[in-house]
Amino acid sequence: MIELLQFRHSPYNEKVRWALDLKRLPHRRRSLLPGPHMGVVKKLTGRTQTPVLILDDGSIVAGSARILDWLERQHPEPRLMPDDPAQGEAALALQRRFDEDITPRIRRAVLDALLRRPRFFAAVFGEAESALKQGLYSLIVPLAAPLVRKGNGITGAAAIAAGIAAGFEGLDLVATAGQTYLVGGRFGIADITAAAALATLVRPDNSPMQSPQPVGAEFAELMARYRNHPGATWVRRIYADHRGASADFEGASPY
């Protein structure tokens, strides 16, 4: 069976989970803990980023954009790319804008807030683990924090401020869609990409991106900045109408 190696509560992984669920492709999910994941992922891909899809024949597809492209080619229904070539290019351009610019900047603000509360950081990324393992993991978070900050460009207050600004930039962009979709007049890859990225800030209720409770104070303050933005309303609507899952799972898919 196909296996997805993932982080919980990561927008890139959420994109892939969402597409797999929509296409109802049987697979297994294995959640990894940031830091300890490096040995597993690097052995498979030569890099340390998730998501990673291990196919039935043992071949690897790494990175959310590559995985979604593979899914569209190998399992085309329901289609997530527009039929019109120009609209398809627009959807991919929007995916690149989030994947390569907006989302990495948002991540700096998110990780900074999470790292200030090691127990909450452990709850977010160790959601699939026992309370004991989460507690043990929280003890190594402060030790790993400098590497996490360096690896994600969290160089100081200016980088965090840029991350906060990127959240507003992304929400401003989707707010222009109003009650519709971002490209081509129907739900697709652009909506999944944008909604998953912004769900790290909006945290839609009854979704796999809902925050574990209780929420760390610094992260709650970050979320409050965006709560009433029109773009946050768009994210919540897209999740309510199209996500179709209230929580993530571990192990074999239920379909």
C-alpha cells in the first residue's frame, strides 16, 4: 500500500492529505516528529522535507507539488486542475506563490510562536503520539529550537514581522475570491494550496488543522490577529464545503 510520511499540522502535508482524501486513494499515513524525522526522510530522498509518498513499487515522490502532480496524472478523478490550459497555468502559478514565498514566511511566525511553548509544540507535531511521548519530546524542543529557527530563516524580529505580514498578504489574496474559487470557477488545486497554507493561522474547526487544546498563549495571540479577516472567512468556508474530514488519522486509510 502507498505510504505517506508526514508532519501533523503542516500545510504542505495537509495539501497532500486533502488530495488523497478527495481521490479516495487507499494509503497509509505515518506521522514523524520534526528533528527525529531527519534520518528517516534523508535516507529516502537525500533531503529532510516532508511530505514523502512511498509508492507500491518502492519508488519515491517527494514534495507536495510533485505529489499532487503525480496524483493528477495517475488518479485523475476528481480533477483538481482546470481543464483550460491558461487557467491551469494560473493555478500552478498560485501554488508556486504560496509554496515558495507566502507559506515559508508564514511558517516563521508560526514556528516562533510554537517554539515559545515546548509542550504545545510537542502537542501540535506529536498529536498522534501518547501523552508520555509528547512529554518526552517537549524536553528536547528547547535544545532543537536554535536549529529549527536557523533552518527556517527565523533570524530575529524582522523575520517574524515578515511572517505576520505574509499571513495578511495571503488572506488579502483569497479574500478577493469572495464566495467563489480562486481559479476557473470551481474548486481545485489553487484553493487547496491556499486554504491549507492559511489554515495554519485560521485553524478551521472540525478539520485536521484544528489546533490541539489548550492553545499556547503566544500562538493564540498570533491567530487572533487574523480571526476577523475576510480571507479567514473564505478559508473556513472552503474547509467546511470541501475538506470532508474532521481529523487526521494514523495508519491505513478508512476507504
